[in-house]
Amino acid sequence: MQKNFSEYEGVIGLEVHCQLKTKTKLFCSCSTQFGAHPNTNVCPVCLGLPGCLPVLNKRAVELAVITSIVLNCKINETSIFARKNYFYPDLPKAYQISQYDQPLAVDGSIDVLGEKIGVVRINLEEDAGKLVHKEGYSLVDFNRCGVPLVEIVSKPDIKSPDCAYQYLISLKEVLQYAGISDCNMEEGSLRVDANVSVRRIGEEMGVKVEVKNMNSFKWVERALGYEIERQINILKEGGKITQETRLWDEKKQKTFSMRGKEEAHDYRYFPEPDLLPLVIDKARTEELENEIPELPSHKRKRFVEEYGIPEYDAGVLTSSKELARFFEEVLKDYKNPKAVSNWIMTEVLSIISPEKINECKIKPNLLAKMLVMIEKGEISGKIGKDVIIEIEKTGKDPEEIVKEKGLIQIKDEESLILAVDEVIRENQKAVEEYRSGKEKALGFLIGALMRKTKGRANPELANRIFKTRLA
Ligand SMILES: [Zn+2]
């Protein structure tokens, strides 16, 4: 279906809902713990029973302020909570406490691969419950009711599905680094909705379509790609785009209409009468600013400057806060940044993902110790790869593993000469080839020696011995 659509461009805005990392809910002291038995983390406040009053969670406000700082927003000194009224079975109060015309923060930006994507606003709001659909009936779990969220609304600065994907990656990185949220999409602590329209380049914005039901960043990318193409096709055939909400169907790789504009909600927003205006204290904001750890973009730049590693490496190593810490911990005991980076990127990350690095048995000091052994020539790099796998299996010290498995490199000339002579006896054809001038045959012989010694021969020494024995 790929056609030349060059005169059209997509215009994308993203709305991200992100759960703040608090122990308790936004307006009551119920736990926010994921996976609790349905309807056990509830109380009269979050169930919306009559006569109950909300009490604002201080930590949630602090985390929302930190979000505003790291996304370079202007924090409104006074913001107002508003009731968003609608009926739905997962919303017992029949309204959600959110913010409307006076949100917490406005006018920020986020750095996406060197480009700035604007952030329109950040709202603090509560989550609704969850419906579980069974055959012929549905169940409702109110545990999520009142869980604190920040809603982060981007400007329509995003021009392509790929850029949307990168925006989400960058946003997630920043939110995780700053300790605002764990951004776990499977557990619903990060959700993405999109507004998409297309226009002829240089012309005014077209009719917006809202796309929902995208459960991963890849789904977002695919749904947006499909939707932009769908809209362009309609326009090319002289049709009109309908303003509507569409759902992404990952199985069919299509969006389909959920509701049109005529069914759109009128939320009858009004200021929440049970809560005072939220006033953000400047001094406290400054204190919070000082609590923010080094963010990924800064860390990447620093890694390149301080350790002299390529930008690509710095990007991989800072893809999670935990991995960046791991890298710097290894460097305390082994001071060759590029070597450490290579080992992490190829061997360690083939075993464990960047976010889970703390859960694996390969500890920074063990990796450093092993790299020192390689540098001293006690083991070869090839053996090192096996040692890493063994560390992950057993958590043992590399020295112990090497000793137990007899992996120490053979550096003593006499024993290596014996092995070399054996290889020469067993591979007469290669020997003749080498003697008749085929340099390549030497590689074959060294390979045979490595197999014989299970990779333990010191390559330089082996090379020298072969050359003298075959001369
Ligand atoms: Zn509660």
C-alpha cells in the first residue's frame, strides 16, 4: 500500500497518562499496590460514598511538580482541581477529579533525539477503576480508583509514527530516571492515546481523529502509521475525515471507529468544591529540583566527555538508570571504559535487559575482576565469555570459576609446545599448505590448537610457537 504521499504530512499529538510512584492513592490512604485482590484497596473516599471528603496526597503533588520540572514546564503557582463528570461502571463517584482550565503546569518540552517536542500541559488527576469482561457479564475492580496520575499532553509537533515512538521512549526514560513512575505498560502505569490528523504541507491542520487502545509503544507506532495512511487515502479520493474516536486492533493491524463526534462526552467541568486551590510553594519547588538525579540526556553527554566512549555506547549504557550505574561501578575497579562498554553491550546485555541489570548475578565487581584477569592474560577473551555465563548461573567469583573449571590460560611455553606438536602431527595437510606459502593455513592450525586446549592457549604465544616449529 506504499504510495507517494509526499505532499501530505501527519500531525500527531500524544496524551500520556502516567501513574505516580506513591504508596497511597491521590485522595485517600488506600494502597496503590499492583496485583492486590480485587476491591481490597478501597475505602469510602475512593468508592465515592456520600459525605466523604478527599485529602490531597502530598507526595503525589511533589512527584507531579518534579514531572513539570524535568519536562521544562512553567509551573502555575495556583492550579485548580475540577470535576470531570461522566457515568461509567468503573467510576463510582460518576466524576473524576482532574484539572481543567488551570492545570498544574504548562508550556514545556522534551528532548527527542536532539529535537524539541513541545508539552502543552501537565495535569494531576485520579484514575478510574477497571472492568474485567467475561463471557456474558462484566466485573469491576475499584482498586485503581483514585490512583494518582499525571496527564502529559504533547503539542502536535510530532510528524511521524517513528518520532512518536522516540518521544515515548525519551519520556519514559526521563520519568523513570527521575523516580516519578515505573512506567510499566503491562501494569497500566503508563497509557498512551493519540490525536492524529493529516494536512497538505504548509496548510492548516486537518480534522483530528483520536486513537486509543495501544498497549505498547510499537502498537502506537503501527496504529499511527495505519491511521495517517488511511486519512491520506480518504483525502486523495476526495473524501472527508470524520472527527471520531478509533480503536487500534493489533490482530487486524487496523483502527476501527468506536464513537463519533455526536456521541462525544460533555464533561460539564466545574471546580471541585471539596478541594482548595492547589498552591505550589516556590521554595519547596527549588528543594525538589535539587532532589532530581542526573537525567539521561545529561548523563549521555557526560559519558562521552568523561569516558571518551562513542555516543552510540553512551546511548545504550544510559538506556536505564540501573545500567548506567552498573557501568560506572565496573569502572571503579577496571579503568578501561571502552572495554567495559563493549563487554556490557555484547555479553552482559545478551543475558539480561537494561532495566533488570540489578536482578542478575553478574555484579559490577565480578565483571571488573574478570576483565582484570583478561588484561593480565590469565584467561582469554573467549574464555571470558563463558565465565560471564557461568557467573550469571552461579553468582560465583570469576577466579573461583576459572580455577574450578581449569580455564587458566596456558602461558607456559613447554606445555604449549607439546600441544602445538600434536596439532602439527594431526594436521599434516594444513602444515604442507602453510609451508607452501598459504598464510591462511596458520589460522586453521591455531583454531585446532584452541579446540584441543578448550580455548586456553595464549594466542600470541601459540602464534609464535607455530611459526618457529614450522619454519
Ligand atoms: Zn480509598
